[in-house]
Amino acid sequence: MNIAIIAHDNKKAELTFFVKTFFHFFTRQDCNLFATGNTGRSVEKMGISNITILQSGPMGGDAQIAALLVEGKIDIVFFFIDPLDSHPHEVDVHMLLRLCNVHNITLATNKATATHIIHSILASSKIPQS
């Protein structure tokens, strides 16, 4: 399972706390993380080693994630967006969100949706009791 994690500046702390909350999920053997610059470095400091850190969003990191997504190398995108602030790379953000829809990629843009996605994955991976 390849997961992209991205956060706008005002959402980095929230995403970092989210990853810490679900540390056991993000450090699973079958989980590979891809992150934009500062977000990735924040998560890496928590002791997560299964992460590939790309460029920061404004420097092309969102486009790098989009390219991986188009190549079929991303299964889920957690992109904690700050809807109350403008961003210099807004075009890249919209491109990434559009490509998630074009390629039918699971996408969460806030903590509530991301939490539901993880709970769903964890519930579906449990072996039913007979």
C-alpha cells in the first residue's frame, strides 16, 4: 500500500499528530509513504523510516506525487488542505486533486475523512471470527 501524505503549512501539525495517532498503521510492513518536503521531514522525525521525501509542494512536490499517482504507484492520498489560506502552487494542488478523481484514487483532504479511511482499511483487513 503506497500512501502519499501532504499538508499545507497551517495543517502540518494536524497531519503529524494524525500520523502519530495511527503510528501502528503507517509503520506496517506493507505501507510505503511518499511525502512532500517539510511534511515528510516532520513525519520522519517520529521514527518512521518507510518514507520517501520528495520536493516541497511549491517546488514541485505535489506534481511529483501526481506523477507517481498517474504511474499507478500511489493508492491513497492524505492531503490536509488549508481552505482558508491562498497557496502559491494552487494550480498544482488542483491538478493533484483532479488526477485523484480521474484515476479513482482514495483521497482525504481532512482529518475526519482520513480517519474513516484508516478505520475502514483496518476493519477490512481483520480475519472474520468463525
